[in-house]
Amino acid sequence: MDSNNSAGRAYIGSFTSAGGRGITVAAVDEETGALTVLGATDAVPDPSYLALGRGTGPGGAVLYAVSETEKGAAVALDISGDIPRPLGEPRPVDGNGPTHLALAAGHVVTANYGSGSVTVLPVLADGALGAAGCVLAHEGGGPVVERQEGPHAHQVLPDPSGNWVLSVDLGTDSVRICVLDPDTGKLRLHGKTVLRAGTGPRHLAFHPAGGHAYVLNELEPTVTVCRWDAAAGVLEAVGETSVLPEEARGDAAGPASYPSEVVVAHDGRFLWAANRGHDSISVLALDATGERASLVTTVSCGGHWPRDLALDPTGRRLYAANERSGNVSWFAVDPETGVPVPEGSLEAPAASCVIFA
């Protein structure tokens, strides 16, 4: 099967070094949410995170992937068919272990965990990537010596206004707010929000109204609620909520669970977090202001070590990429309670990420 239309498709990233297929393309059944594999490629080593953009090729859409290796790279791929094909050459990010990437102001930006830096690469007219034009190094560390000996940028994303680029740093317990010049590709630090020491922020997600952000912490199973002022580019922490019940939070030796991804409902009523180790999805209710989060329940993730969560475009289903059990599971979201109800699973060895066209 081959198609020039990427609608109704999912793209699954996985660790080739752990037996993954690389990037898998799957059809999405609109009625059931079921995934059916169409094709895969291992042309990119360890494509642990993916993002979609636009190009001038036959299919229009372009897939971007990090290569989470010691000599990290970012790659553009043509997805006009069922097997992604590299578009242009892989581009070094001049950093180690890139874990995340996002599109902002005509550029692809990567978060490089190993080197604690953020890299900016231009997107060319056909969707391919140009050489890295800017690398912004983070500085600092944290109290959890074995994980916070230095900076570890884990996620990078634009804010809803498109005027700012935020990077979440696990090693320094902070979120950095930057300005990206669309003409030069230069990234400039505007400000930094320091969170509670030792929490290890990993990822954040914005409320659909744009005035709040939720930072999921990896070293403690909590989410930090923040106000976001898009006019001033200021992120302010205003509260913290556990994503696990008290009995599941671990003993004095450290947490037994390591949260990985946070997702907010399209209507802003619920927040979900994936918990590795506890192997669960947390359901939190958000109040009408978006400023208060309360834990409702946790449900099984349908596998082991959920590294990623994603809503489908309709917001009616939630998908979990379970790395160590090697599957992507999907759930119907109860619109009244926000509780995910399991519906199915697809084998996906060493799965790390799932995104939707």
C-alpha cells in the first residue's frame, strides 16, 4: 500500500539499539482507534522523538526525528508513502543525546539531554534541515547528584502565542524562556523559572486557554502548576500536586516511579501523566481557572515503562508508548470523568513516542 495522504496516520518512534523498528507508520481506524502497521524504517538510529511539519514535496507533510545518540542528530523524512525516507542529510545537533524536538519560527529546535543544551536548525524550503546555526548551553545542577550533576535539557517547545521557546531542564530544576529570531535562527535567553530543588522537571504542557502550564517532574512524582504570561514571557510556579496516591510514592530511599509525559485535554478539564515504574496513567482534574489540579485516580498504562502519552486529534482517545513491554496501547477517554478505558494494543518494540497526523 502506498498513499500520498498522511491523514489518519500515527507515527511511532522507537529505540533501534533496543530492538525497535525505528519509525513505524500506522493507519488509525477512525471508529475504533485501532492502529495497523503500514511500514517502518530503521534509517534513523534511535529516533526517540518525532514532530510533524510542512514541506513542498508530493505529500506536503514532513516528519522530523531526533537521533538520540552520543553524537546526536536531527533528520527530516518524506512521508508521502508508507515508508519514511530521509529528506536531505542528517544534521548534527552539536550536542549529546537529543531527547526532544519541536518546530518554531521556521526552525527545528532540539533539547539535548546529555550535553544540557538546545540546538536550532533551519527548515529549508523543501522541508529538509540545514546545518545547526545556534547552540545555547544551559548551566547549573541540582541536589540529586546521580541525575543532576549538570544541566539536562529534556524538552523544548514553543508557547501557544508562538513568541517564545521554552526548554525544560531536569538537571537544573528549571524552565528557560527564550526568544528565537526567525531571520537569523539565533536563540536568546529571556528568563528562567527555578522550580523546587530536586524535583527534576522533564516535560510541560500548556492549558488550551494559554494562561497556565503544567510541568511534570521526573525525580518526584508531581506536577507543578504555573501561570504563564505570554505578553511578558514569564512563567510563575503557583502550586504542586502529586500524580500518584500517597502509598505509591516510594520510600525514603527515593521515588519508585519516574513520570515521563504530561497531556492536557482539549477542553482543559483534565490532565494525564504517564508514570514509569508504577506503570500507570494518572488522571487529574483541573478547575475552571486551570490553576488547581487534583488527582482523581490512576489506571494501568497497558504495558511496562510508559515513556510517552498522546491524544489523537479528536481528543477522544489517549495512546501510551510503553517502552519496555514494547507496545502502544490506546484508551477511550470518558468525557465526564477523564478516566481512560483500555481498548487495544499494538506491538511496537522499544516504543518511545507516538504522534498523529
